[in-house]
Amino acid sequence: MPMILYSFLEQYDLSGKTIVPFITSGASGFSGTIGTMQELQPGANVVENGYSITRNRMEEAPAGVAAWLKELGYLN
């Protein structure tokens, strides 16, 4: 996880909020990021089914994000 996210999550209390993780990556995926977010924000609801797409599959992102948000109940 980038240091800027560590700093943000350490400085702000997101208790009662929902964190919906999504990333683009070269290959590494989440690599424990969701667990780290849960540790840094124990009072927040961190969605464990985050969306990850690699840079080589960006053309799939619009449909993939829409399907993922629908699955989570954020889109009809």
C-alpha cells in the first residue's frame, strides 16, 4: 500500500464509514492491503471483496467496475 494511504488511514478516524478498496496494479494485486486497512481502521467497515485490475486489462475496467458495484449493492 502506498505510504500516502498509510498516512491518511493513520490520521483520520473512519469509524462507522465503509471503505470500498479498488486498485490498478502491475501485477501484485492487493498483497494484504485489505487486512492492513482493517487493522488501521478497526471501527470502519472495510469491504473485503475489493476490485483489482492489472494495467494490461484496463479495457475491461468499465464493465468490471460496474458489475462489481452491482454485486456490492451500490448499483441497480
